Amino acid sequence: MHNPRQRLLPNDAARWKRRAAGRFLRASTYLGACGFLLGNLWIELRARGRVFTDLEELPPHEVALVLGTSNCTHGGHANPFFAGRIAAAAQLYHSGKARQLLLSGANPSPDYDEPTTMRAALRERGVPESATVLDYAGFRTLDSFARAREVFGVSQLIIVTDDFHAARAILLARHFGIEAVAFTSERVPFRWSKKTRGREVLARGRALLDVYLLRTQPRFPD
């Protein structure tokens, strides 16, 4: 005798699969979010005691690595992150905390040259060109540290960057065998930096993947 329940089994199986897929997706999202937050916390903890805002407390080094950024925003205005890093780098030099400044940034075309722009801005602040060395292949923070170690032979340095970027920069520096501390530029108010700070959270997740899973190498290793 024909059993009518047999007609329901395919639909029941489909509903069960949809529910299982939904549970799996929710669980994966939850675990991913937890992993992401824990990864950010771990990066912060790894940088504890290595990030300085007070120049007097900062230990002196021979070299400071100034991480590049554009001097102008997309809207054509002066970029406060660029201005802050230049001011901090000039402070390091004039105070004797760093004798050489390694300026690392992107130079993908003749019209866009971060290292040369940084050198010009530092010259306006009284830093002689002889105290600066240019790295034109610092396309990413990872590239800057890999090249600082392998191309320029630096094993200890001060990182010059923004407060929210310092912890990730220290992670990458140490990954490439560089003992680093960071001197942060003047904090850009949150209302002007909130998007950049939000992107930094994602960038930290990418950095962990680059370091521990993908073993990412710089675009130009030498």
C-alpha cells in the first residue's frame, strides 16, 4: 500500500539542509568575528610597551622608518596623517633620537612619489637630505619592513606612524626580524579619521593572514 509520507521526505530533507546551512553560516560568522576581535587584541598586546607618544621616554636609535602616505586627500586637501608623520620624523631628527630617516612609500608613477614628497617636506623642517634615505617600493607596510631588513640591512629602528597603525606595524617589523618601537604622530581627531581607523581593523586581519598563513612576500624584495 502506498505511504503518503514518502512524498514529504524530499521536502523535509530540503528544509533540514537549509536549516543546517543557516546554522553553519551563523556559527561560522560568529567564530570569524570572535577570531577577528581576538586577533586585533593579540596585535595590541604584542605591541604593549613599544609604542611611545612622549619623545623624552623614547629610546634613541640610529634609524627611524617613516611610513609613507599621500600628502593630499582624495578631495585635494592637505592630508593630516602625512603632516603628522612628517612633524614626528622631524622631531626625532632634531632631538637626536634618530640620526637617519628611512622614508618608505609608494612610487608607482612619475606623478605619484611618496618618498620624494616626504624628503621635500622634511627639508622644509630643517632636515638635511643627507639624513634621509628613500625606499621607493614601500607599497604596503609589509613591503616597507621586509625591505628595511633585507635591502637596507636595518635590524633595529623607530617606526614613525599614526597611533592606530603602530601596533600592526610593530607586528610586521618583528615578523621580519626587526626590533622596533614606534613613535606616534599627533592624533588626528576621530571625526576626520574614523574611516581610516575602521579600515585598520580589517588591515590587522589581513596582516595576520599575511604573516602566519600566506607567508606574503614584498612586491619588490630587492
